[in-house]
Amino acid sequence: MRNSYHFRIRELREQKHYTQEYIAEMLKVSQRAYSSIESGKIRLTVDRLILLSKIFEVPITEFLVGIPGYDPVNVTLPERLSKTPPDHKKLRQVYLELISTREAELSMLKQSLASLDYE
């Protein structure tokens, strides 16, 4: 089914010109198991989804593109998080940690910029 995160994973892999064997090795699974992930026979854990986002160098939300009901333009991150079902608590926590990390990075950049103004 084209409107699933499984299809998006395959699409991203092909865009990067990665083989199934390479991604399987990165995920520490067999090529056959990875093929089952792309075909939708195996459901992904949040941990593996996070790892795939790092491998493909995309945000986790990139896997939601094309899924019916997902509209990244019209829904803000806090609204998305508040609508997250209870079984996605770990993913919600990951988002919150990412926000916290980005806020800390922004603070450091602002401090660095301010120090340049005084030199």
C-alpha cells in the first residue's frame, strides 16, 4: 500500500541508493527481516523508526508523509502530540526530548552570537 510508512521507508532507501542489505546491517537484522519491514509484514518499533530516521537523515515525521489524515502543514507539533494515542507514549517522549535538545542548542547559539557582538 502506497499510503503507509513502510512504502515511505522503501522510497527513502531507494532515494539514497542504499541496498536492503545495508539497511538490514545498520538495523542489526537479516535482509529477509528488513524486506518484511518494507513490505509491511513486520511492524516497526519506535526504536527502529528512530534509527531509520538517523540512517536516512530525516525527521521521524518524514515517515508519515502520504498517510491519510497526516497533514504536517495544518497541525502544529503540540497538537499532534496531544492527539497521540496512549500506545505512542515513547514516541511522544522522544519528540519532547528533541524539542528540549533543540532549545538548548538555540540557547548556546544565542550566547555565542552575543559573545561575538562584544568582541
